[in-house]
Amino acid sequence: MASWQGRVSPVFDFAGRMLLSEISDGIEQARRYVSLSGLEPQARPDALARLKVNLLVCGAIAWPTEAALTAKGIRVISHIRGDVDRVLAALLSQRLDDDAFLMPGCREHGFGYRHRRGRGRPSQ
């Protein structure tokens, strides 16, 4: 999860760090933060693949970055906002579809349920 001051970073492509959470059987087993500072947006998919990330939860994300991530097998749930601990708890309890976690204006612009499920492209 891209993070900024304890919250989901509003834009993944410029996020300074990520919360890496290891989850097994729906329970967080371990967590650590890694720095993304100085990493250009086009280099981020390779960096996440090297870290063995399989799911990215983030705020806004550029379409080319999202496409590169999904091409590497990384599922993306974008347009998410909120406190990282609350967002992680919602993800683990399958409540991330609650409107409280959706960035303002996203539902009205077609970034609703289907896109947030990580299909890899915006709903049309």
C-alpha cells in the first residue's frame, strides 16, 4: 500500500514509501515500510516485482504505471483513500468496497466497484 503520513498516498506514482504487509489466511503476519523516494514512476513496477508484491492498494495511479504493474502479475486496487490501518483492516475483512474508502468523485467518473476489484483498467 502506497502511504503518506499514515494514510494511503493520494498518487502512487509520486508516493515516498510503501507499507508491505505479509498476509496469510486473511491475517497480517508481518509488516515493513520501504522507501520509494527517488524512484521514477516507470521504475516502480520493476521494484515492486522484485519485492514480490502481488497486490497494490493505492490512490490515483497513472494508466501506464497500472498497465506495467498488471503485466508483471501485480493486481491493482486503485482510487482508495484512508488511514492505512483502517484500509488494511477493510481489505482483510472484504469491506474495501465501502464508499468511505473510495476517493471523492471516483464513482461518478466510472471508477466504481469493477475497477476497484483490480481488473487492471478503468470501467467504461
